[in-house]
Amino acid sequence: MGQKNVVQVFRLITKGTLEEKIHRLIMRKRELAASLIQEDEAGIIKQLDRSQLAELLRL
């Protein structure tokens, strides 16, 4: 936050840990959000059921 210089970010995630599960969840949500943005409004959002929409809002 507030950094004006270029920085490198390294994510060290150990297999089988909570960090790995959180990372996978974040990646899934990021992919889903990207696909929602790319589709037209009536596209993918209307195809999601209630449980899928609820999953989007959960951590």
C-alpha cells in the first residue's frame, strides 16, 4: 500500500496447508469473476443457481 516503485511478490504456499486451500479458493473466485465480467449481463449470471451464487459470497 502506498508503494510507488515496482515490487516483486513471492507467494510461498506449502502443500496441504490452510494457505493452499485459501489460495485455491481465491483463484477459483478470481476465474469466476473474470468469466462473469467477460460475459454479457444475461449470460452466465442467469445460469448460476442459488448455491453457486452463495458460494461466490462466502470466503
